[in-house]
Amino acid sequence: ARRNFILTDAQPALIISDQPLDSEVPLCSFNTLLGDSQSNENHSAPPEPDGTMYLIYTSGSTGTPKGVSVPYRAMYNRFRWMWNS
């Protein structure tokens, strides 16, 4: 029930998973994704800094899952901090 709620709430364009899901959303396996990442082709434009990199769902204080958007900018800043430490 929780997974179905999250999929309905998030309305993802793509799901990355090696487990089959009962969903109409396109599914991409980790192996396929890793294989494509070794290609030199640029499949799309770079992401916008404030665009959503991923959503993380928490149970929240009400017990209802709540999606929190993490932008590319936040991850870039985190990685930059780690590389410079």
C-alpha cells in the first residue's frame, strides 16, 4: 500500500529498479542504466541546478508518507564539499 501511495503521489516518469513492479511507469534496471552510462553519447541536456534529482519519502509525523524533493544543486554542493575535504 505504501509503495502504491508513493508511486501515485510522485508520478515518476521512470522507475529504476531490478525488482518487477505492478506499475504502468516505465522500468529501467540498474544494469541497463550502468551499461548506458559508459556510452560517450550525451542523451540529454544537463539538468537545471534547481531541478529535482530525486525524491525521498519519509513517514512523517502523521504516518502518511511525504515526498521531499532534493535538487541537483544540493547534491553538487555535497559532492564538492566531500571532494574538497
